[in-house]
Amino acid sequence: MSTEVFAWSILLIVMVLNSLISIYGIVYRRSLVKKLISLTMLSDTVFVIFIMIGYRIVYPSVPPIFTSLTSEDLEYLRQHAVDPLPQALVLTGIVIGMAVNALIAFGIIQAYKLQGTTDARKLVEAALREVPEE
């Protein structure tokens, strides 16, 4: 096994472990702040995996810029160029993720101001107490 394949394998294992830890934090933590941090970690992990998809396990990786249109250069570019589509999707995802995280953080701040806690269970109990019974 070459060192490049070994490095990519280690990186993929770390990304899977980070995803599992993030999902654990989203599901089992009671604090909404910790849930938001876990959600941010999960989205960043997905972004790194997307960028990894764009790279290929070839050396050297080159940017997808056409310097000349000869058949040899085009073949070399086809084999070694980094795919720009995952990078564009990640940039879009970062912007959308930042807006969603800001909205969730605003909701957490408002919940803390109104109820004095960020514990999800206590907030649900408080919401159920405020809803009138039919």
C-alpha cells in the first residue's frame, strides 16, 4: 500500500469517527448549545468529505486550469486535475450553514432569555406547560 492511499485511508477513518461523535452529540446531549456545536462539527466534516471526493488518489494533483490544448496536456489534466464541482458545492454549503447556525443560535439565545435554560428537556416541559389543554 502506498503512502498516499494510507494517508487518505486514515483521513477517511478520522472523518467517519468525527461524524459519529457529532451525531452522538446531536442526539444525546441535553444542552442546545452543545447540539449546535455538534451540528456545526457534522456539517464541517461533510464538507471535508466532499472536498476529499474532488481530489483523486493520484499524485500530483493539479488545479483544473487549461494552459494549452494539446492532447497530451489534456490527458494529463484529465488524470490529475482536481474536480472543482465539490469545491463550489462546499462554498455554497458553508454560506448556507453559517446562516442556519446564526438562526439557530438566535433561537437558543431567545429560549435562554425566556426560560433561563438551554436544556432541551426543560424547554419542552415549559412549552408543554404553557400550551392550554383542550
